[in-house]
Amino acid sequence: MSFAVALPIADRRVAHDFYRAAFGLETVGEPGDDGLPEPLQFALGAGAVLVLVPRGGFGWVAAGNEVAGAGTSECLLSRLVPTAADVDRVTETARAAGATVRVEPGDPGWGYSSTLADPDGHLWMIQIDPSA
């Protein structure tokens, strides 16, 4: 079984550079005219990709549904890591890549985690993988 998660973005290059620098993700697909894969996709793991779609075309891809504005969250994405030290490391790497850290690393009562926003305002929780 395979899955794709799609997010609307404002700028392909900014989004590409952020996801490469913050999470070390690798793109998949053939380069388009701007040198980036079209569609802009990143491998998340076996059978999963993250697809970044320019905001202007996202409504078309989403069957005409209204596209939530930047800073409006309909989901929370998570990056699972093995240890608290990894939560700290990924949080700092993402901050250096342009993320806004909304919740600094710590344990709010459900496990050590942090929450950050990518350049388009999509929230990512960096948390310890409960299955690790």
C-alpha cells in the first residue's frame, strides 16, 4: 500500500530548499523547467511521498475545495524520531532552515516533542516514535 500527502505552497524553490535542509528529504521524479521535479515530491519512506503543490493550483487538485490560507491548520504532520536528543536536533536543523518553532522541545504530558511551522505555515510535530 502506498500513500501521498499533498500540501499547498507559495514558492516551489523555498519549499524545496526547506524540506531538503530541515528534514534531509530527497526529491523524486523528473526535473521540470525550473530544475525541480514536477510535481514536486519527496520520498518519506517505503510507499509514502510528500507532494507540494503551488497554492494557485491546489484547489484544482483538491477537486475544487477551498484552499485553507497560510497559518490555517486542518492537520498536524509529525516527524517521528527515536530519542529526545533527536527531537532537539531536528528542531534546531529545521529552525536553521527557516522553520518557526511554535513549541520548544519539552514534554507537555504526552511525550517529548516540539512543534514547528514550515515556510508556508504547515505545522509539524517532532516527536519520539512510540514504536521505537
